[in-house]
Amino acid sequence: MRCRHHRLPGSMTVEASLALPLFIFFFANIMTMFNIVKVQSDMEAALHQTGSEMSLMAFDLRFGEESLGAEGGGAVDTLAGAAGVFYAKEKVRQYLGDGINKSVVMDGFEGMSFIQSKVLFGNDIIDLVVDYKVHPLIPVIGFNEFGVESRYFGRAWTGYDISAGLDMEGVEEEMVYVTEHGEVYHRSIDCEHLRLKVQSVPFEDLKHLRNNDRKIYYACEYCGENIGGGNVFITGYGERYHSSINCLALKRKIYTIPISEVGGRRACSTCG
């Protein structure tokens, strides 16, 4: 009687020849999707960092101070229009680095369009829009390139007239300025206490330093990890140290409210 098991090696070879292309197909698609997600994340981070820096620059230019990350001051108009878009494009290129040219983005950085971006238009809005196409790293049948858009939308820190566009007839209540966790209210948006006083100190000195409330400084959850030396940035009432002057945690939120809503806050000693 003849055994049938001698046919197994041949059948396994046929099954393997069918399964291997499918495995390669799905693996290539998964790797491509991971790369697309990484590029999108890197682009969003680069746009957010660039837009935030431009917002700070507009503030410094507005008050005639030297802008962070730029040489010298000037008028806010130097950031507006095509010049602002060109500046944003170059900053994004620096943040992304040369790796973007080896990614799934068609034509690398040169394939990215900033044509829809607008800087300091309307109510001092910074709207950075980048359009580009992605494609698989390895050509895959049925996987064509498709468009992707990344965007940053924010407002420059140039100050504003709280009565602009509002019907103030019959409204006599005074409007004041407060911060999210502040204990005082301010009558002037230009009050020196509304500006964060950032101090650069050696990392080694942190163990001896305390803030104005006699509290020690901890690493910032955004930029303070893995710091072993050099200079870091601290504020008088903050409890974190930062490796970057442009860290999001170094921004202060200022709210405009009627004076009747200040609650237990006391008047500022400088402008109140």
C-alpha cells in the first residue's frame, strides 16, 4: 500500500509561494503607514514650533524689543505677507531636517506647498498650511500617492483693543487683566508683571535655587527631561526648569474680564 505523505513537501512549497507575496504586500503597507504617521507628526510639531516662535517674535517687534531667534528688531510688518510665509517655510525645513527627503513624501521638502499659508492677516492671525503627497516606500500595486495637509492656526501676541467690534454703548464697567493662577488683577496689558521674567542659570545651581515661594525646581514635562548640564531657564514663581526658551510651558495665558469678576484677587501694586 502506497503512503500519501510524500506529497506534503510539494504542497507546502505551493502554499509558501502563495503566502510569501501576501506577507510582503501587507508588511510593506504597514511600514508605509507607520512612516506616513511619523511624517505627519513631525510636520505638526514643526508647524506648531514655528507658529509659536513667530507669535513671540510679533510680540517683541510690537514693543520694539529684540525678537527671540532673530537678529535685531523692527516693525511687525516684517513678518507679514510673503516674507512671513518664506520665513516659516525655512524654519519648518530646519526642524524637519534632511530626513524628510528620504521619507514617503513625494519630492521631499520641495514637494511641500505653503501657498495657502497666511501670516499676520485679519486679526493678526498666523495660519500655516502645508500640502504634500505621500507614496509607499516600496511600490505596491493598488497603492497610489494621495494628498495630506498639516496646519497651524494661531494669533500673534501683538495686543488688541478689547472694544474693537463691540457695541460699548451703555457699558461702563472697567475691564482688567488676570492670569490663570495669578492672585492680582492688572489695569494695563503692558504691566511688567504680566510678562514672564525668564532667567538662565547653570543646571548645576538648581539644587541650591528656590523660587519666590521657596519651592525647588523640577524638570519640565515638555523639554526638561534628560538634561545633564549646561544652562536651563526658570521663572520666579514657576516650579519647573526648561531646556528651551521657546517651551510651551513658558507661555502665560492672560484673560480680559470685568472688574466685578476679579473675586478675591487684589489690585496689582504697579498698575492697579
